[in-house]
Amino acid sequence: MAYKRTLVTSALPYANGPIHLGHLAGAYMPADFYVRYQRLKGRDIVYVCGSDEYGVAIVIRAMQEGVKPQDIIDRYHPLIKESFAKVGMSFDHYSRTTSPVHADTSQDFFRRLAARDDFVLRREEQLFDPKAGVFLADRFVCGTCPKCSFEEAFGDQCEQCGTSLNPADILNPRSTLTDAVPEHRQTTHWYLPLGRWQPALEQYVASHPEWKPNVLGQIGSWFADGLRDRAITRDVPWGIPVPAESAEAAGVDATGKVIYVWFDAPIGYISATREWAEKLGTPERWEIYWKDDETRLIHFIGKDNIVFHTLMFPAMLMAYDEYVVPDSVPANEFLTIEGRKLSTSRGWAVWLHEYLDEFEPDLLRYVLGTTFPETKDADFSWNEFQTRVNSELADILGNFVNRALTFAEREFDGAVPELTDPSAEDRAALETLAGFPDRIARSYERFRFREAVAETMNLARLGNKYFNDTAPWKTRKSDRIACGNTVHVSLQICAGLSVLMEPVLPFTAARLRAMLRLTGVRPSTPGPSDSSAVGWDEAGSSLLTAGHALGRREILFSKISNQMIQKQVTRLESAGQEAELPYAELKKTIQYDDFARLDLRTGHVLSAERITKSRKLLRLRVDIGSETRQILAGVAEHFEPCTLVGCRVVVVANLAPRKMMGLESQGMLLMAEDRAGQLALVTADSESGAVVR
């Protein structure tokens, strides 16, 4: 379907801490590349985002610091917004969910669904912290996962096996607020019956076979398990109040009840679009971006938000029965740092605002663009950052631009020379340049941003090769026409680059256009655009006329020294070491008989493979002597399957079988976890089936 307009969103970042590179590479920078490209194409596109300022994480941080939730969000919202602006994020509007417009939009959404009988009202027992005097929402509860027995699972999801949970599912629960053992108390809440929408959602998802495999795989596992009711209200002291009239109509006391953050956060996309329209002085304009079937809605997210944006939010939109549903959800995987899983609690992160104190934003935009975790987890390392900047930005792109402008300045009085009787090489270079806009565009349209970045750099490579092949340093005396042709063609390639590299390197592109004195180019930022302006499609043509006076030449990129990189590595390692010093506390003393009940056996791993729908589980076949067992191990983020085959391991052989992802696990592998959260095999060099005592 051909759409008239596009609305793009990025997942709302929690305002309980600064932005790190994992955030940027997952949901924000890919979206910015995409919308800048679309604006250069002259298309109608709006990009909204905002800080998610409700939720348990913010309450927990406020309690830890002894301040109010408002103090936390007022500290981090400005920092997040400023960091995004400095790195070149081109939002049409960046909002916050504590705005009056958002509260009004969320409560209107709630009222509409309540009036249409789209909720289920349920009175049930929930966990209550007797010390804190509050009901415990998901992240306020931790304990043992009922699926994999991981002892630090939270009440919404087990980080070990990825299972979605409710607080009542947790075994041996405790409060994260006071460490108290929770009590069971009666309360009433509204639920969205997702199961009722499963047939419609299955039909909707089936209409998008082009979605990424990681998206479709995760959705498929939820469909296979059957969609369940999801609570949309909570008894917590921070959030948008449940509308009093809806509670009164249902006969429920709404005191202390708020709309659950997972329900109100995606509504933030709608409220941000409303605020954008009001800011423009056209308050009704937001509706065509949400209620017109000729609008394409695209959500850029990380893989931890797939279910919310492909099942829950679409179900909400379908229930409201006026809004368009997402047409694409290009979710990215996770970014690791220096080969390790990013962990803010352990200090293992590169913070955006700290990066911007040391380096130019375009360097990070480019390096992340070559590293986006589009199909699998990807790694950011400072050494790779240095290599990309020095060998690609400086030695390829910067070098080519400098050579072309230097020859124009020295040999042709700082002006574009005539193209006279061009050679086959000249014509071939211009013909290849003409194909680059479409070539790069195909990658952007398919959300293949790493490919788009590589193709853009290939144009600079073309320029360097052409410059070397035509050797103007030789023809400057022997053949002035040939020398002029080389400089002319090279400057046209520079002009094309100044447009085509705009989505990735907007600050550098602007500097290059200033050096070329190239004006009349369509902006890639929000605002009005002249339809006659030079845009994406014109970037492959000759944009500079003969005799055009050039501006002042300058160096586009300076190389990064080893000392600068070592400073960043040392900072990262120091932060990580400080956070990792404490060891896990020893557990309560047990009797020998408790230990003796465990049947530990040595095993030999015969095979290992990934489970399609799980990012954490590996399926192993383990010989324990008397038999071969199928064991599902939550170690996929730590080990490649091939590295486990042939290993001698220790197995808990008398653990009751447990179903996970539709498969039965017949035991558990013993692992050692260090303070950085890294896993290592516990091994035993003995025959299969030997008893470990």
C-alpha cells in the first residue's frame, strides 16, 4: 500500500537515569537515520518521542535516594532531552508523560475502553508489603522463578529464562522495598483481556510476513502459549489516576489506583503527537497521523519491547476502534560493551552525555551506524571506535574531500572547473554517482541501516579510487583539461556525499556543504521545506556548476590517539570495578541432609542448539551415563552452542522435569556466576554418570 504520510516513534526512555549507547543503538539512532532520509526524500513524516516518567523503576530510585519521584524525573528528563539534541536526534516533538495532555489522553483512552466493556474487572489477592504499607507491583517483588528456579526473578519477568510472570507466580517472594515477606490482601483491578483479541492479532501479524524474524519469533511464542489477561491498573503511589467516573460506574473505590505504566506509556505517542500539533497552531492536525488509513505507523524499539508494540498496544488501538495500527516494528537486538553485557547497576555502560563531553557526535553516529544490532546482538568497543574513525572517516571520506578541495583551491582558483570532453573514466564515475541515491535508499527502505552506512562510505571509496586512477597530480602540468575534469567530477561526488551522508553525519554534511557553498538543499530536520529544493533524488546529479566559487576548506575529521582511547577504556573499567566489588551474600546455613538430597552427576554434552523463540535458552543433549537427557540451559547469551559440545559438565539429575518454551527440561547444569554476571561451566573430569559428592 502507498501511504501519504508516516508517523515514527521511538520507545519512551525511562526518566530514571541518563541515556547510554545501548539505548541509542536500539531504538533512537536507527529511527533518526530513517526520518532524516525520508525528509530528504520530501515525504510527509513526523517523529515523536518523550520521557516515560511513571513506573516502578522511578519509584524505586526515589525511595533509594529518599526523594520524591518528581525529583527524579525533573533531574533526568532535561539531561535526556539535552543529550538527544546534542547527538543530533531530530524529533518533531519530544514530550514527557507527566504532561497534562498525556494525562488527559490516557484517561480518555481508559474511559472509552471501559465504556465499551473492553476491560475485565477482577477482585483478587495480591502481595502486600506490611512494612511499607503498599501493594507490591511487579518490580517490587523478587524471588524464585517457577519455570527455571532462578532465585532473583522479578514479578514481571525472569531475566534468566525470559518467562513473563506475575508477582503471584513468584516462589519465596520478598519485597524489593523492605525485604519483607509479603502478605496476601484483597484488591480490585481492571484487566485487558488479550485472549479476546488473539484471533484479530494473529490475522494482523500474519499480514506482515516482512517483519524481522526476531519480532515474528517472539510473537509466535506468545500466540502458542495463548494470550492472557493483562492488568492495566496498579495500587502504587505514582501514576495517572484511574478516572473517577469509570471507577464509580464499576462500583470500585479508585483511591490510590493508577493506570499501569505499560498501558499509559504507548499512549504517550498519541499525546506527544497532540502536543506537536498544538505547538504548530493546528491542534486537530494530529488526528490524520493516527486516524487516517493512509498513515503508516512505525515503532522503533529494542527487543525487550516487542510484545508491547506488536500485541498489547495494537490490541488497545483495535479496542478503541479509531486508530491505525503499527505497520512496521523494526526491533533491534542488544548492544554489548567491550564484549560484556551492558549493566548500569554494575557500572558497565558508556553514557551518552559523558561521550559528548569528549568527542564529536558524528563520530558516534557513524560508528554505531556500522554496529547496529539489527539481526543479532552487536558489540561496541573503544578500539573499534578508533579504527572506524581513523581508517574510514578520516582516511577515506575526509581524505577524499580534502584532496578534491585542495586541488580546486590550488589549481583552479577555488572554483569548480569546466567539464570538457570527459573521458570514459569521467563519464563512468558520474554514471556510478547517479545510481547511488537509489542504491542507498533501498537499504533505508528495508531498515538495513548498517548496509546504508556502508553504501554511503562506498561512494567516498569510489571518489578516492577515481581520483587515484586519474592522477591529477600528473595531469596538472601535462593535461590541464584532464586535471580539470578530475577535479570537476570529484567535487560533484563531494556534493552528492554532502546530501547522502546527511542522515548519518548531519553535522559533517552541513560543514561540507559550507565548504562547497552548496545551498538550497532540503533540510533533514523538522520544518517547512521548499518543493524545489535539492533533495535525496537529486544528489546523484551534478549539483555544482562550472565556475561556482567554493568556500574555505577545512579538515573534516581528526584522528583519535591511543591515549584518548585508553582514557575511555580506563574510565569504563574503573566504573565497572567499583560496582563489582561486593560479592553475593552467603545464603542461610543448611544441614547435610539438605545437600544430600541433591543427585549431582557428571555429564558429557553431545549436542547444543539454539531454541528459535528464545534468546536465553539452549537445548542440550547430555549423556549422564545411564541415559541421555534433554536439558534446557539459560546460557545462550554467554556461550555459543558449538563451544559446549564435548564439555564435561555437572548436572542436577534429580530435579523434577519442567516445561519451558513447549519443551521438557530434564535437569539443570551447574554454573558459576562472577560479580560481573558472567557465567562459567562447573566441570568434572570424570566418566559420564559419576556421582559428585
